[in-house]
Amino acid sequence: MKKLMNEKTQFVADMLKGIKIMDNSVDVISDNVIVRSKLKTKGVALVSGGGSGHEPAHAGFVADGMLDAAVCGEVFTSPTPDKILDAIKHVATEEGVLLIIKNYAGDVMNFEMAQEMAEMEGISCQSVIVRDDISIDNEQDRRGVAGTVLVHKYAGYLSDNGYNLADIKEKVEAFIEKVKTIGMAIYPCLVPTTGQYGFDLEDDQMEIGIGIHGERGIYQEKIEPIPGIIKRLMNELEKEISEKSLIVMINGMGATPDSELAIVANYFNEYVNEKGFDIKKYFVGNYMTALDMQGFSITLVPYDQEYLDAFNAPTVSKYFK
Amino acid sequence: MKKLMNEKTQFVADMLKGIKIMDNSVDVISDNVIVRSKLKTKGVALVSGGGSGHEPAHAGFVADGMLDAAVCGEVFTSPTPDKILDAIKHVATEEGVLLIIKNYAGDVMNFEMAQEMAEMEGISCQSVIVRDDISIDNEQDRRGVAGTVLVHKYAGYLSDNGYNLADIKEKVEAFIEKVKTIGMAIYPCLVPTTGQYGFDLEDDQMEIGIGIHGERGIYQEKIEPIPGIIKRLMNELEKEISEKSLIVMINGMGATPDSELAIVANYFNEYVNEKGFDIKKYFVGNYMTALDMQGFSITLVPYDQEYLDAFNAPTVSKYFK
């Protein structure tokens, strides 16, 4: 296996130390927890995380305007409840803590256990579960993917604007209902801890409906020029969203070059122009990745001026751009 | 060949249209030229470019505080003199234009021809040639690589601070003498126009001394844990730079995940701490890439307060971070 790393058992710990070197506005308080150096003293604190391998998520979004802490498990592995509790206790304010959880069995179990432990220690703690991946039919089983980053930003905006914990939870849950994502890949990721590729894919095939943990997609298909791929993904998204006025995130899966993400943006824009959509804002880049997977996802949010204000509000995260 | 694209002949044109969709502060004035939407009316204008495939360079650095125009040739192919001249004429101010050229035969020839054509049309035009790649022994043959992005930033700072064309050229040339880079790769890039990989590399090998056009490195070696790779690269850089106080850029080659760049940063920092270096600033990310190559380069600049001020000065480019 070829990776730019040292010991595989130290992959996440080494990465977090590197993030601290790159960004002096955060601190690493354990091998798995990254927090703002200047803690928030008022407003609801926001904690997210999950397995590592999705960089810049989640550590890159620990910043004024977004998260207060990220709990970074081993690669593609949920962090343990005690680490999540460490993060909650470190950043908690009197207004309480909201946990933003991606819908994976391990994450939900461990974050909810940490939530209970925090409540037993007298910390007011609530959680929301992101389920934006429409490639899964059953809505309760839908995974949390790139749309989670927009949830971080929206929740950060609400916290900065003085909403209380119950109101933030309610507004964020209404938002989560509206965020829809679908992804695809042309090359799998190589997982540093196992030395194995997430899946095998023939030289002329693509995966549609991938998750972000190196797992197979829902189906394989012969690769097409990008306009055909966009049409295929949008056909699925349009079953979920009837609004014509949208906010869009085109998210690279980690090893997709900027040139190809720009080409995706170009043909996406051609498609929506032809279909009469009105795009209020584009996010294009790497937000929620799967190590060195090549591919992208499209996230759609129906336009709402409050959402747009939230996304346009300042954050010091250099990854939310 | 698997790429997220449509027609290979339209790769660069499609990419530039996509960049415009992502960033409303630039305009595309031809298939190959990207300029600021709000042109500078005073101060020396800065034009750079070369072959495409190095994104976010150069188009991503067309922004207040950095470049006024980027001329984006086909993938790994120098733009023609007439395109470069179009860019010069579009952004020229009364104070003149500085061309920032990477040292490749085609780029030097075509940019210098455009410079002559501009001068014949009465535009005051000068050029500088970046040669930061120390993997080539002969200094005159050294290629321009990641350090070029720091040249863009320094020149932009000088222009914004009112230096005239002759002074900027002199100061930038002195800066270029001090910027030193060396790179490595563990996987080659797949070139969309040819469908070929830049080189073949065995499953346990790495390339040391790579350029940014998919070409082989200076030598191949069995891959090592990252501390050994850093020592190997720093041994070369320390032959060139004797100062202990440095500014550092760790540049991803396009498909290197953020997690691995952070791990590189961590072990680089361990190395320099042990050796008694004092690092004044780190840049870590994708600045000057080679499509989907996996690897990184290290660029060192001896500390100088003016350089640090220049790098810390604001720019609206979201890629200079």
C-alpha cells in the first residue's frame, strides 16, 4: 500500500497534530478531539464528528461561525462515547450543546450515549441526525453525507444569532428534511488502516449512489460523459425536490481534481438552465470526502433567504468557501 | 480512460466556464483567458499562466491582491502568444504589465513573444521567470513549480503598495532567487487529452524530483514512511538554503487527500523542530497541482518580514489560504 503516512495506527493522531500546525485557531485536546482555541462563552455550542477520512470534515469546520468541536474517530470508525463526552464537556456553555450526527449506526449509538452521559452530568444536550443521502430508498436509513456541512453552517449561524437550544434543534431538523444529496465515483478509495480499496471497479465502470466510507454504490454503470452523469443524478434528486429555486453544493470526493469539479459545475449549470432552475448559490470543492476517492456528489437545498443568509454569514473556516 | 469530463478537446474551455460559475469575481474573455471582473485602474497589472492541469493555479489566483489575468493553455501545453497578448491588453494599466512565467521552454518563448508584441503596441511590459525546482542541478534549467504561487502573491502585494514596474521586477527577481522547491509522487496523473498516465510506477515505488506536467522524477526509490521522505527532500533543500528562519509551503499534487497533507505537515514540523528551524508561517494545501497526481512538494522561503507581510496581506482568492 502506498500512502503518505507513518504508522497506520497513528494516522488520525498524526493528522490532528498536522491540522493544529496548519491552523492555530484550533487545539487538539486528545488524540480524537479538536476544539476552538478561543472557546465560545455564550450561545449554544455545536459538536459534530464521526470517523475520520472525510477531511476537511469535520475538523476543518471547527471555527467561528461553525462548529465548536469535532470528534474524529479512527478512519471510517465512529468515535467512542467517552471521546464525544470529552468534547461536549470541553465546549459546553450555559445555553447547552447540540450534537450534529450523521446517520450511521455506530455514530448514532455513540453520540446518543454521550448525550445521555452529558445530561447525567447536568449539561443540557440535544442532537439532530442528518440523513441527506437519497440513494437509500427508506428515509430512516438514509446516510448523512455532504449536506452535513451545510447543517454545520446553518446551526452555527443560528447559534451566533442567539437562538436557544430547543429552537436551534427544531429549525435544524426542519432544514435537514429539505437537504438532499446523491453521489458517484469513478475510482474507489484506498483505506490506510486496511490497505484495501473500498471496492473494485472495472476500467469502464462508475458507481452511482456511493456513501462516504468507501462502500459500493447502489448500482454500477458504464461511465458516461459528464452531462449524462448529471442527468442521471438529477433525475433522482428531482424526485425529492420540487422547488425550482435552489442552493447547490458540488462536493469532490477527495481526489477529484479542481479542473474536473469545475467541468462538473459547468455542465450542471447547463442542465439547470435548460430545465428552468434558478440557482441562488454554488458551493464547489472538497467538503465531505472519502479519502482519495474520485467522484463527486450533488447536494440541493430549496432556496430560503434565511438559509442563504446563513451560508453567506462569515466563518473563519478556510474550507467553507 | 475515466475522467469527469465531456469532450477532451473542450476540457479547458469547459473548466473555465465552470470557474466562472463558481466565482463571480472573474470573467472568461476567451477559451483561454480569465480576468478580474473589476479591472484594476491603477498599479502594475500582473499576468501569469501556462498549460492547464495545475488548478487552482493559475485561474484561482486571479483575484484582488494577486493576479489580474491568467492565460490557461490546453492541458500541460503553453498558451499561444496571441492569447497571452489578449490578456495583457485587457488588463494593462498606465503603470504597465508584469508577466510571471514558469521556466518551461514553451512558456518562456510564448510569453516573451507576447511581451514583445505588447511593447510594439505601446504597452510597458516586463517579465520574470520562476525557477524554483531544485531537482534540476543546472539553475538555468530549473522548472517553475509551486513557488510560483508565492511569486504571484508577493508581486500582487508590491503592486497594491504602489511600486513601479521596474522596482517590482527587481524585487520579484530577488525573491525568485530565494524560493526553493522539491516534489515527490506516489501515483502519476492521468492526462485527459491523451488518456495516458504521465509515467508508470511500481506498486512499491515513489518518484523523487517530479515536475508538474506528469513527467518522471529524477529518480525512483522504494516508498518510505513519511519521516524518511521528508528527510530525503530536506537534505536536498538544505543544500540550497542556509537560513534557519523560514516560510513553508506544503503543496498537494492534486489527488493527495487533506488527511495525508496534514500528516506531512506534522512530520515536517517534527523534523524542523529537531533541526532547530524556526517556521514563521505554513501554507498547506493544493496550490500548484498536476491533475490527479498523488504526492506533494515542499517550498522554502527564507524569512523576511516584507515577504511575510506580503503573504499575510488580504486577497479575495479562496485558494490562497
